[in-house]
Amino acid sequence: MQATDLITLPDESIEISVSCEHSDVPLVHKKHPAHTTVIQVRNTVIGGDKVVVMAGPCAVESMQQIVTTAESIKKEGATALRGGAYKPRTSPYSFQGLGVQGLKILAEGRNKTGLPIITEIIDAQLVDVVSKYADIFQIGARNMQNFELLKAVGRTHIPVLLKRGMMSTIQELLNAAEYILSEGNPNVILCERGIRTFETHTRNTLDISAVPILKQLTHLPVIVDPSHATGIRELVLPVSRAAIAAGADGIIVEVHPNPDQALSDGPQSLDLKDFADFMRGIAPIVEAVGRTL
Ligand code: PEP
Ligand code: MN
């Protein structure tokens, strides 16, 4: 069954008609305009008035890297620490992550700062170990349709950041989220991280319209990853400003103390000073849309 909804933008000057297969996603679908899910993780609230900023390296590399990053981003106002301990790399010869050791390092970053930690889970068999450390599971673009993994995290109550697959439609993202909710876990955050197009100047193409469409179709928080969307650190701030203007509930951004030495995704990573500038750069847009940091 195809239904049609109206998007009303904040200034109410433009209305966009969007539709979705409601019957496929009964749990994910927004029932009425005020229907929103707010997710509390330790002291952080996702999907409320505040725009959340999750920041940290692509991959956990060392204790010093994580503690330095965590303390610096906390000082600048970040709301969560990200870092991959299990890395789904395109090449089998690339750094695959530190595994459990990486999770322990992230936990130390949390101890030192109080920031909740978000880390990627790449296999259903890792749910037990990753849930001992993670405050939020990340399901990466490559695993958006790993249905056994979706069901496994759905059987926990740990919030899940679900990234859109690089070649997935919005409807497929909604269906993937429905897998998690249908197992009993209502705490899902959707993430637009760019999709593959013919364009080669950027690593991916940020589908900015996915933000207001998802906000209209679902009650779930929606965040944007400008790092993987662009692959270029100079584009991270302008694209994030656009995402917040379009209604995103937050940003997940890669930050590394020394991006030139990073074991993964250095070219798209901000350094610690860049991150301070980034926070200052998004602040006026956050204010303009009537939200806070
Ligand atoms: C990441 O967050 O480092 C990552 C691998 O992201 P994505 O799944 O969006 O490529
Ligand atoms: Mn990365």
C-alpha cells in the first residue's frame, strides 16, 4: 500500500510530498507529526532539542590516540566518542582494527571524559563482547542488509546507529531499521553517509534530501556523516552546516590527532584544531534552526 505524506519545512514556506511503503515498516513509520523517538545514552539525549556531535577516529589505534582525542573533543563540546575496533575494510590487507583491545581502549576514553562510546559491530557473533563496552552499536554501510546482524542487535536494548548502505534506497534503509525494531529494540538512529553515484570529486554523494524525507517518514533520530559522505576534510564543515540546516539531529565526524599518520580515512579526518573550528562553524546554523549544541 502506498500512502502519501506532507513534509512541512521549519519556515512552512515549502511543502514536499513524499511517500513510503507504510505497511512494510509499521514500527518505523511516523504515526503523527509530533511522533518522535528520543534516545537517552548516559547523559546524552539523541533526537531532542540538542544537535549531537559524535566524534573520534575512524579506527582505534592506541590508548594515547583515543585519550588525547576524547579529552580534546569533550572540551570542544562533543557528545559522544566514536572509534572502530572492528573495521570492515575494502581490502583484506588494510588495517582490520584492534578488536577487543580496541574496545578496552575506548572504555578508557569514556572513563576519562564521561563521553558515551559508539563503535562498529560487524558480525552477529560479536554482540556479546561488543555489548560489554559499547553505549551505541554502529552498523556500517556495508552491513546495512546483514539481516542476522540486524536481528541480533535488535534482541539487545543497546541503541543502534544504522548507516545507509552505499547503494541502498531510503526504503531499504527503513526496512533495515524495521528488522531491529521488530526484534524489540526501539532505539535506532538512522545515518545518511553518502551514496555511490557517477560523481568522482567526492568519495560518495551526500543525499541531503534524505534528511527531511527520513524526518518526515519516521519517528527515529536522523544524523549525517559528512566524513564518509565526502572523503575530504575541507568539505566536512560546509556539508555539516547543510545537514543541520536540513534538520539533522546530529553529526558523526572523524577526528584524529594526526590525520597524516592515520591507519584509515586520514584524508577525511579533522585534526584537533580543525574540530574546534568545526564546532564554532556549525554553531550559528544550530542556532538558526532553533536548536542547541
Ligand atoms: C566508519 O564509520 O568508519 C565506516 C566504515 O563508515 P561507513 O560504514 O559509513 O563506510
Ligand atoms: Mn572511516
